[in-house]
Amino acid sequence: MPSTASVEPTASSAARASSDLDALLWPAGDPARRIDQRGVALNPADLRDRVVVVAFVAADCSIVCVTRTLDLDRVAKALPGAVRDRAAFLAISLDDGRDAGRLRAFIDGTVGAETRLRFLTGDAAWKAALVAMLRYPAASLPEPPPQVMVFDRRGGIAMSYGGDPIDRPRLERDIPLLDSFVQGLDAPKPASRQPL
């Protein structure tokens, strides 16, 4: 499915984030806490040394959000044990954040309270920053961007997939492969492997 959103988050040069993932979650060094559906704060340290999968949802989104969320939940459960413990799945809601009950009903009705996915909401400023960063047309809301973004273990953007439908077999192959790049995809080659 063609996408109307950019695939790479970019931080402003004035306040450069430490990684692409940090730029997405805490744009321009925004210190705001990100709270998940269980009331647990998400901090940058929680995502260090993890492959992170990010998708976008909205409680009043069409059926595509339901299928995208179900597919991500299935991928999270299907990963081998060691990789499963080093992968994080974030579903960012672009709802206005004031009606937590609608998002809670969406989560409970779609994947249940025991899901490995962490659903995040934020204030209007964060939503506006995300829409601008992804170059997603505000007129397309409340339908969220169809991207599924995958970040390497150092928070660098590794790949972006169309999310409707999610290519579950590919994600299930790619996440363990990304996990094997301990220093991330952009790490310099070891000195012994560099050409003379």
C-alpha cells in the first residue's frame, strides 16, 4: 500500500536526539514522560539494546488498526525466547490523549490486557510533532500512518514496512536478524576487517 508518510524521523539540528528512536519518542529533547496503557512510564533506558517495533493506532481507526494490532501482537508472541526478551513493541496512539477509556476499550477488545505491546499516548504537541516528523497529512487523521518502523539495538531506523497488511513472516525473520547486530547497523567495521 502506498504511504503518505515519510519513513525516517529526523531531529532538528538545534536539539539533536541521541538516536532516531529518541527523536521519534522525545522530539527536540522533549522531557515529557510517555505513559503506556498500564500506567507505566517509558524511558529511553527501557529501550536501550533492544530492537524496537513502532506502529501507529487510533481507537476510532477503521478495521486496519485492529488487524495491524493483532498482527503485531502475533509477531511479538512468535519470536524465539531470547529475541522476545530483547524486542519491544510500541503502538503509538494519535488520538487526542484525553479519552483514555476509548483507547483502553480498543486494547482490551483487540489484544487484551496481557499483550506484549505497549500503547503510548501523548499530548497535542507530541501528536503534532509526530505528524510533522513523519510528513503525514493532518487531514488523514484519525486514520494513523500505515507504517511499521523497526529500529536497531542502538535506536537507528533500520527499516519501514507498509502496515496494511503487515508482512508477519518478514518481520519474524527480520527482528532476530537485527538483534544479531549488537552495535546497530551503522557500527564501524572492526579494525581487523577494514581494508588496508
